[in-house]
Amino acid sequence: MLLKKSNLVTAALLSSCLVSTTTIAGSEIALLIDMLRDNGTVSEAQYQRLQAELKQIQSQNQTSTQIEPPVQTTQAIKPVVVKAASDQFTAQLGGRLQIDAASYSGDPKMGNGTEVRRAYLTLKGTLSPDWAYRFQYNFADTGEDGKGILDAFVAYQGMDDFDVTIGNFKAPFTLHEATSDNFVTFTERASIAAFSPGRQIGAMISDNNDDRTWAIGAFGESVSQHGGEEDEAFGISSRATWSPLNQPRQVLHLGLGMNYQQTGSLDTVRYKQQAETHVAGVNLVDTGVINQAENVLKLGAEFAGVWGPFATQIEYVSTRVNRNKVDDVHFDGWYVETSYFLTGESRHYSQGHFARTIPFKQVGTGGSGAWQLALRYSELDLNDGAILGGETEAVTLGLNWFPTSALRFSANYVDVLSVDGGPNADLTPRLFQVRSQWSF
């Protein structure tokens, strides 16, 4: 997440502490620096400068002061950062691997199976103190949203009021899209993901603070879509959030989003969604190709709260397809989810989205990791007028185990309560899905 110059005050205070305080253990200062970086208080460039100052002080004091051994902490794993000789270019490698297995019943079209859901490698860092970059590639071939380039952008963060991002990245819209798939509560996002614009090529200005965020951008198609002889779709997407309560283990989040898209020369749109699973690859509801579509307007509303180990999240999305010489159509969907950490942890909230879970006591350091129970109800309605894509409602029960901050094992049971209309009308599949995930 790109940072503001207002956070330089925090970095300056910490730097002063490093210089003037010699009685604080180096491991504690290192932990504090890592925490500031992980929760978005300091930028990557500021983080590197603070690390360099800490190493210099430790070297100076080594001859006169015995350095304490590293302490066991619950911090996230430390990234490996490569710096060029100019000390301006940095590169940090990240990645994730998600492997799923699912068993289905109640629908002969869905066969049991396994899948490498995601296999990402990410390279990010700074080109200079004011320029950042990010490149992400998915090696898993899982269909339309599978193998290929994901994030590919540069961002200028040298202004006080906003950042500028240019390239291929997620258009700002909805909380569960802003939250990485590493950190969403369930193995798959709720059914309103059918309306998510996803990653597109564009330019965006944004401002991300602890309590307020906003972003607005102009977007074309994604890197995998090309207009050819036809004009590409073009649109605007925006999102704003406010956290009137934002304290450790206590959060109140409110958000609004808008996405508008001209369909270009194709004049078509399509909305479809699986049964909150991905292994079988069968769309439970599907509008098919909607012709004579001039433009689409989507509006979203968000609410989330965290109270200690308990968290809740609610979103609603309305989608209106304006058509030429034919009746317009309207679709919508919503979900509500709750979760509870049996081991006392809390969902980590940062600048308008949820982030990595860090267990109090990790496996390997005498602990059992973090255990989380979750429940979700979702609805998606793709029926309107002559378009009968289907209306579905489902309940999902989830269990997550985080042995460490980098590992996660999940089990989801999804019960599709009803399907009204669409290609799979009256089918009510049930499924059990498990996931093994590591990320860094």
C-alpha cells in the first residue's frame, strides 16, 4: 500500500529513538520497525533507512554491550530485499501457493477433484524514493482468471495529497476485492464477485490513510483482452472508505463504491458465478451474453466491524445494464459473514481492507497457531425481465487454521439452498472444500 508523507513524522520519531536510546534491545527495535512496515505506517524506502540505522547502532555498540539473542515473536516473516548500489532501487520477492480439493453432491455436473488455485510470484519495490513498482504473475492455469500477468504497474508517491498509479491493477470496488485472496475469510469470495471489475489497464489517483481512503481511476480492458478491430470497453471506478473507530482489535468500517463502464463496440456483457467454489468449474448461474448493452453502472455499499476475536462483514452490489432499444435490466447481490477466533486473535485491518493474520503463539514456538470459525450467507440475483440468469442463495461454514503467519489451512462446507431460473434451475449442490496455502 502506497504511503503519504505525513507518515514521515512516525519514521522520524523512530529514527531519533534509534540514535538516542542504547538500552533498548535491538530485537525489540527490529520488531517495532517490522510492525510499522506491515501495518502500512512507513513506506518501503523509510523501512530500509530505519533498518540501516539499527544495524549501524548495533555495530557501534557491539564492542561495549552484549547484544541480546533474538526473541520469539509473532511477527510476519521478514521479506528479502535486494538493493542496488545507488541505494534507490529495491526489489522484494513475494509469492503464494493455494492448492484446493473439493467433493460435490447433489449435482451430477460437478465432479470431485483437485486444483492449483493460485501460484503467484510477486516482485515489488522502489525505483527511487518517490517511485514504486509491482509485478505479479500467476503460473496456475485455472481458466479465464488464471495463468498470466496480474499486477503490472508503477506508482508515484511524491505528492502530499494523493498517489498516482499507472498500469494493470485492480479497479477500486468492494471490500472483498480490496482484500487479498490470501486474507479473505473463506476459500472463495462471496457470490457478488460476479460483479467485480477485476484487474484492468488504467490510471488511478488515490489516498490511503489509517482512517480514510479514496481512489478513482479510468480503465480499459485487462492485459488478456484486446479490442482488435473493435473499440475496447472503457470506464471509471471509484471507492471511498471511512473508519470512525480504528484501534487495535476494535474497528468500524464503512465504504461506498461506484463502477461505470461503456461497453465499446461489442455492446455485450455477461455475468456468471460458480457455487462459491472453483474446482469443478461449473457456473451455477449465468446470464449468457446480453446484447445491445450500451453501458453498465454498479454501486456498492460496505460495512465491517471487529470487536476483539469477533468480526463481521456485509456488502451489497447493485448492477444496472442500460440497453439500446431494449428494456434495461437490473441485477444485485449481497452477503453477510461473521467470524470468531477461538484462540483470541483479531482480524487485522489496514487502510480500507483486511490484512494478514498473525497468531499469538505460532506452531514451532510452543503454540497451536490461530483457529478461526466463520459463517456466511449470500444471495445473487441474475433474473430480470427477459434475462433469466438465475437467482441463488447459499450458506457457507468455514474453519481456518494458521500455524504461522505464512501458513493457512482451510475447510469450507457450502450448502446451496436454492437456484431459481438460469442454466441450473432447481439444482441445490452441496460441497466440501479444503485448501492448503502458504504466502510470503
